[in-house]
Amino acid sequence: MTELVICGNCIDELERLSPESADLIFADPPYWMRVDGVLKRVEGTDFDGCQDGWDQFESLGDYEAFTESWLRGCCRVLKPSGSIWVIGGMQCIYTIGAIMQRLGFWFINDVIWHKRNPTPNFMGTRLNNSHETLLWAAKSKKAKYTFNYRTAKELNDENVTADEYAKGMRRQLGSVWRFPVCSGAERLRDESGQKLHSTQKPAELLHRIIAISSKLGDLVLDPFGGTMTTGAEAKRLGRQYIMIERDERYCEYGRQRLEAVRFEDAPIARAIYDQKPIRVTMEEMLAKRVFVPGEAFYMRSGEAVATLDKTGKLWLSGELLDMHTSAARARRVKAKRINGFDYWYVIRDGARVSISELREAYRESLASDDPLAGDAQ
Ligand SMILES: C[S@@+](CC[C@H](N)C(=O)[O-])C[C@H]1O[C@@H](n2cnc3c(N)ncnc32)[C@H](O)[C@@H]1O
């Protein structure tokens, strides 16, 4: 397992990483906020937005050159099947997006992170800036990037009522995500109780990104680590990570944060919702004695009985038919074939049991590949 915090300038450090080694990149680069003077809250106190040294650039040309350098580094390190997420505000995201397109990245989506509790516009001089934009891109148009579609749906608690959600109803995840900004206990504090970092991202945001666009065991890279939110969520979801951050203090706090995180094994982490069922055949289940040749297959209402042949086909009214054709015949429907697993039953312990249920039980008995097997967590 790679679990690494590198303290250094990402433009140099990306050069040292193996080419095409990362499955997923999340980048939260300097925004170049260009804040002039001190912003005052309505009640008169200073607002500590982002005026940090790492966010200062001389000119647009300077910012563009920096952006192009780290994006080139990311492009080199990203696997052809990988994808990259970049987050930014209005000050930088258009510059970044234009450079990404110039470098050949292919946009998959842009996502609006709508902040549920945005910082107010203290002066009332313009709209309250309540969102940031995320660009999600692949290395090329034809890239086969990971998207756990059903996991994304599972994570979507919007567009349905609480009641519908409790009943398991889910809708496609859209491109506007609503999360609060990082605050309260989640916010890292320094030894004097002050906010450690001005732009710590909410864990929920990274959790969603990593869960839907990578697989268990994948390598996640973040060139602008900050408080290590990406590494923490990667570890929680059973991914490997490499975090680069040039500020030693953030690295130090970040290492402590990562140390305390454990892998939380759960269907979301394993993208269980997206797993294709293991293909099993009737012949295989006959060989494993899930079914036995000569046994009777019934329709649920008992209106027809067929007999299982040693080939896995069924004898019905003197004809040897595959299970789907025989089901259509037994149900007297117009279609030539219907899914036999939905209609045939056998007797187990005196009760009628769906053959689909027996197939599921057999699937579950087959050992699944587990990339984390054997790792001490
Ligand atoms: C927007 S913040 C990232 C915050 C992070 N996503 C989090 O949740 O804490 C950008 C970070 O990049 C770091 N940084 C700026 N330029 C850098 C560079 N050239 N190489 C490495 N890190 C850099 C800054 O020190 C800062 O912590």
C-alpha cells in the first residue's frame, strides 16, 4: 500500500513520480484570489479569507505558467484510464479549464459545489459568492475512466423525499452538489486553537469524488495536499494515496490526521452497487450439486413441471429446451424466451425456492477478489 506525504513543490515532485501511475488526481490549487486590503465583517472584525503567501502571483502570465507546469506533471503521472478533478473559484477556474483543454484533457463534467453556508458578501456590493466549480476530466476523449454510476446514485440523497430515500428510491446524481463548507469539529486547528488552513475542503466532498471515480485499492494523488483531506478520505475508502504539499507545517498536521484514519469497509468503498454479478452457468451449478439432474422444476403457481437434464436444459412436454425458452413455453407468453431464473422454482426442504435465489447463494459462496486482503488496517 502506498500511503505517502511528500513535503515539497509539486512541480518538482510530480517529475519524480512514475509515469502513468495514478488512477485518480484531485487538485485544489492556489486560487490567486487577489484580495486587496482587509475584508471586514459587518460587525467590524477582520475576515481571514485566503491571503496566504502560497496564493500570491505576480501576473496572469505567471499564474498561467504555474498552472500549465503542474497540469503537465499531472498528465504525465495519470494513467490513460485515470481521471482528474480540479476545483476552483471564478478567479482561476476559467484559466485552468482553458489550459486543461489545450493540454488535451477531455472534460467529463463540470460540477457546481453549492455551499450550504457560504461566506456572506460583507459589503453588499455584489452577489453572495456561494459556489465553487469542479472540472472532471479524462486524459483523452476515448479514455475508459472509472465511473461508479450506481454508487453515485446511492450517494444521492437529493431529488427524492426523505420517505422515498428511506424506501431505497434513488435518482441519477446530477452536477450540482450541496455541501456545507468545512466547519466545527471537522476544521483542523493549530496549537493556539486557530484555523490551521484557510481553504480546508469538506471531507464529504472528497468522499463523493473518490467513491464515484476510483476503485478499491486505486492510487489517488493530490499535488496540493493542504490539510490532507484527500488522503484522509482515500484511506477511509481503502484507496492508496500520494499527497504533495510544500508547507512543512501542513504536512506535519496532515500526517497526524492521516495516522488517525482507518479504512471503513462498506458497500460504497467497494462500489458493490456497480459490481456486475459473477457469471455462472447451469452446467457449473450442476457440477457443484446446486441442482441435480432429473429434479423437477416448477412454475410458481405450479401450472407446469419440467425435468432438469444433465446438460442444464429442461425437458418440457417431451422437448429438450433451454431454461429461458422453456419458461416462455410454460407461461404461454408471446415472447420466444423470457428469463428462466425469474420463473422456475425447485423444492428445498419441502418448500418452493426460486432458482434465482439458489444462484445468488452460489455466487456469494464464490470467493471474491479482495485487493486489501491481508493488509493490517
Ligand atoms: C487550496 S489549498 C488545498 C487545501 C486542501 N484541499 C485541503 O482540503 O486542506 C492549496 C495548498 O497547496 C499548497 N501549495 C501551493 N503551491 C504549491 C506547490 N507549488 N507545491 C505544493 N503545494 C503547494 C498550499 O500550501 C496549500 O496548502
